[in-house]
Amino acid sequence: MDASNGDEAKTRDAAALWGTATADQEERRFLEGPQRRGSELRRAMKIFAECIRGFRGLHFVGPCVTVYGSARFAEDHRHYRLTQAVGAALARVGFTVMTGGGPGLMEAANRGAKEAGGRSVGCNIVLPKEVKPNPYLDHWIEFHYFFVRKLMLAKYSYGFVAAPGGYGTLDELFEVATLIQTGKLHDFPVVFVGAEYWAPLVEFIRGTLLAERAIDAVDIDRMVVTDDPEEVAAIMREHGMKRFGLSYAATIKRRRILFERGAPPPPQR
């Protein structure tokens, strides 16, 4: 096997392993039920410390849009190319593109932002030793707990893009939808990219959930399905820049009370 084939095999292996196993079993132990109270206290302190580390690392990354998507699509796949174009379009209108930091469509979104001259950040989960964050990140933070990672992906974003994905993407997407539905999160835009891929899910939502009144019409009216990267960027800019008053200039005084280390905000335009 030549070097290029070996690199391709490693990339495929990394995509297959991403998020399926971790080098640290801390979260599994945490979810095994009640444990000794001393260990529970230590774990609570560890979770708190991980939250603080996330706050420190992401405080100054600028207004973000989070792009969710599968790790399993290679760069020659149409979903990769589309997601890369979405990342570039978001960067051009001034957003920092945030992902889970892995390969596949996470890499595609980060790559698009990076190559368009924008900011690109990742919130990673602790992974097997052989799996690394994608190479298009300006800044990234690694977490032990999935729920802390998901918190950070939601906390710093003013819009959410669902590129084609599997269980992880659906988990993240519907958690955001639930937070918006219940008023725990502003009704930031949620955009499905890949109309053909998402069509069965959208039909289920409309034809079953809405028809059976498990959700209200407004819950699906907030969601947009498109294959146009420029439309995605326009939606995010309309809601973020106008409705929520975001701007390209820094919106907060950069006092590093907790020694924050985030990337600088997008350049003023």
C-alpha cells in the first residue's frame, strides 16, 4: 500500500470511529446510576471545571453558527461539497463557523469557513488516540462529557445548520428544536441543508407529528430546508445581524476575567 492509500485508509478509519468510542470512560461511569457520594461530588466538580474551560475558551470567538453533520462523508461526496460551500457562505457574512471539530461534514464546514477567510472553531469529544480534530480549525476545545459539548455548541450560536447526518446530528438537532420550542433558547433559525436527504424526516414531522398535534405549526415553520448556501447565509444574517443586533465589530469589552483564550471576532466590514 502506498502512502496516499494509507492516508486515505486512516481518514476513513477516523471517520468511522469518530464519536463511537472514547479514550475516557468517565461519562459512561457517570451514567451508571447512583454512586458513592464522595465520587459524585468529585465528578460534579469535574463537570463544573469542564464548563468553565468551555466558557474560557469560547467567550471571544465571535457570533457563531453551529453546523451539525456526519463524520462519515468523504471530501469527494456531494454532501461534503455542499457543506463546505455553506461554511464559506457563513464566513463571508461574518459568522464564526462552529462544529464538533471532527472529519466528514464537520470538516467540510470548517474548511469552507477557513478557506473563505473566516473563523473556524470546534468543540471536540475525547476520542480514541488515533483520531484527531480536523485540520481546518483556528481554535478547538476537547470535552469529556457529551452534554457539556452540546451545551457549548448551543450556547455560543445564533443559528443552527443540520447537514446530512446520523444519530449524533439528530440528537443535537432535536435538542436545539426542543429548547426553542420550550422558550429556553431564542427562536434562532434552524436550517436543513440537503433537501433530498432530509425529505423523509420533514415529511414525518409534517405528516405525523404535526398531523397528530404532537407539535404546533410554529414548531416546524421555524425550520427551513434548502440546498442554496447563499440562502443559508442570508437567513442567518437576517436573523442574527438584524433581529438580534449582532455586528461585525466586537460587541463586548475584552476583559479576560477568567483568562479567556478565544479566537478574535470576525473583522469589521
